[in-house]
Amino acid sequence: MDAFLNIDRAAYRFPWIERFLASKALELVKDGRILHRNLRREFLTEVELMRKVRESGIADLSQIQAAYMEGDGTISVIKRGS
């Protein structure tokens, strides 16, 4: 656990370390359509994705402009018109 704390401290002090270590967000849904290749890349099922979408208060994919798997493993959902 101490190793992660040291990495976090270094990344805070030296932003280039964070840019080097941080993963980019991966788009999972675009304009209401699931990007299945990206789901497979993250070992995420459609059922798991839909659970996260519902947790965001969205019932239907057509309401989504985009959804991303963030570098920390969370899923961010952007509604249409937001």
C-alpha cells in the first residue's frame, strides 16, 4: 500500500508522472450505440454497462451522448443535451 501512496505523492508533485501513468478514458457508448469492441477490451459485459447506466439515472441508451470507462475504473455517462 505504501508504494501506491508514494506514486500518488510523486504524481502530485510532478504532473508529468501522472500523465505517464494515467490511462485515458475509453469510450463505451457513442450517440446511444454500444461500442462492443471497447467493452471487450475492458472485459465488461453489456449487462454490467447497463447496470452502471441505470445507476446514473438513465433508462435507455438513446438518452446517452457518450459513456466512458475512466482510468480509475469508474464509468462516466453524459446525457444528450448536457
